[in-house]
Amino acid sequence: MNPEDLQGRIVHFPASQPLQMDAGPIIAPLTIAYQTYGELNNARSNAILLCHALTGDQHAANVHPTTGKPGWWQTMVGPGKPIDTDRYFVICSNVVGGCMGTTGPMSINPATGKSYGLDLPVVTIRDMVRAQAMLIDYLGIDQLFCVAGGSMGGMQVLQWVASYPERVFAAMPIATAARHSSQNIAFGEVGRQSVMADPDWRGGRYLDFGVRPQKGLAVARMAAHITYLSEDVLQHKFGRKYQDREKPTFSFDADFQIESYLRHQGSTFVERFDANSYLYMTRAMDYFDLAADYGGVLANAFRGAKTRFCVTSFTSDWLFPTVNSRAVVHALNASGASVSFVEIETDRGHDAFLLNVPELFATSRGFLEAAARARGIAVRTAA
């Protein structure tokens, strides 16, 4: 596929191929929107699945059709980059519950002829992975060479190995955890309540009224964005500097640069993301607790898995601190899995996995090179 195809690809699964949800109901029919980069080799052995984070989508390495900005992992994915599209066939799909083409709250509910809104079943990380497995089956790929992602994407990586260990040759969970912490659930609830307090939310039926809860969603984004950065980054970049003024206005205008920055983050976010999808994505992360599905023992989730792991964390990430990654590594060691672990020193916080961090590039490239040799992937060959 040509990466310049900004609309990506769409696959429609008919009602005869429903997606069974953890909440009980099914989604049928199901639509999945995805992008691909590079070419699948003759052996179908070079496919890498990218799993996006909370507010990401399928546009990992192409210009985003809504914002006009580079894809969310343009630093990592492309010709000659660590996830080398001259060598690997890279797939990224919008998750179930999303708002960029995959079935989500904005999609039409066949039972009513209107958007699902909150009638869509609550989505879990495992639901997202089930839908991705349906896409991988549709593409005719038996085993993925690698599954990679950060944050909520890293949760999906862990779930992939737990649910389909024989289908994942290598795994790269980055800046993530095997369960959401109480603190992170709290931040998610603040965001959800911000959305639901907006008068234009209308109980989730805002599309029926031709409005959107933009103010509430913007505040949710502002609060969340603080958690993606570190105190050092905030202090270094903004400090207590004023925005376009030399002294305070003694008002509630955005006197400080950090205030102006956060307001900008909120206002641009509402242009590309759906408020109900934000509720669904944050709730999916809250519910994620991989050990709970395996008798409370995380190692049991990976028992017998032959997947190679590279687990990465960042020293300044206080949203998903290194202790979370170490817990995953300890569980993998206990299960007998092959695992390497790197804690990267950086002041760039949780968002480091999306930024230009040379140590992350070197770690990822080295891991994939070693895995490719073990997998017998040499150079790209035409399909």
C-alpha cells in the first residue's frame, strides 16, 4: 500500500462474523480501519502490528488526514528507521471504540439507525486485541513477527501474547503496565467527568442534537496532557514565563505560557477526537488487569509463551513508572520467557516513546535485528 493513501483501508466484517465483547454483547457488523506500510514477504513472516495509545489511531507513519501533521510514530516507523518499512510489513489499525473509521460510539447502530453513543458495549483491551486478530486473519497472516506499542498500546501488546502466544514471535511493550494503577484510574475519572459535565454532552447523544461537548473534552485533554510530561520538562520549557506580556494581568486570562500551551492542546484535540471515544478508551485502560485474568498471578499470563520480549521504560515517566515494567519483566522471567529490559534515562516523561529519543531507537533496532535473524528475515522481497 502507498503510505500517501491518507484514507487508509477499511474492512467490513458482516453480521455473520461478530466481535464477542467481554461485557457480554456482540458488535455486528464490525468495521476496522487500518493502514499498512511496506510489503508482506513471500513467507508472510515480516508483519509487524503497531498498537496505538489512548488518543492515537491508524495513522502511525503518514500525514494525518484530519490534522495534516506527521503520524504519531513517524520517529520510529519508515524506510531505514528502527521499524524499517523497507524490510517489514507494518500494520496499524484504529481500535474498537475509536473514532477514525473503526466501529465506535460515532458509528451507526444497525438496531436504531442512529449513532451508538453509549449504547456501544463497554470496550476492554482484550476486545481491541480480538478485533485486531480478526484483521490479521483477514490479511492472511498466521504469525506476527512483532507486536509493538506504548502506553495503552503496550497493554495491547501484553494482551496479544496472553491471548495468542503462538501468533506473536516478538513483542515490544513500551512505557506500559499489566494493570492500571489507582492513580491512573483517578486521572481517567477526572477526564470522563469533565466530558460528562459539559451541557453539550447530552447523555452521550450529542450527535443527535448537532453539538459536541468540546469544552469538557478540552479540559479532559489538558489534565491528561500534564501526566504525559515530566516536571523537569515543564520547568525547562515554560517555568513561570508569561505569555506575550511582561507582567500579570490580574485576571483569569492565560497569563502563563504553560496555561496557553495547555489551552492550545485542548482546543486542537477536540478537532480530531470524539468525546464518547475518550470515555471508552480511558475505561478500557482502567479495566485492564492482566494478572486478574490468570488467578492473580501475572506470570501465568505468559506461561509457555515462546515470544521474545523487549520491555522498555523511562526514568521520568511517572504515569507508567519503571516499577510497572519491572513487574512485567519479573513475571516473564518467572514464566521462563525470553526477555530483555531497558530503562532509558530521559527527562521527557511518558511521551518519550513518541519523541526523538536515540536510546529508544537503538534499543528497538537492535532487538528487531536480532529477532529478524532468528526469524530468518533478511531483506524485503516482493509479495
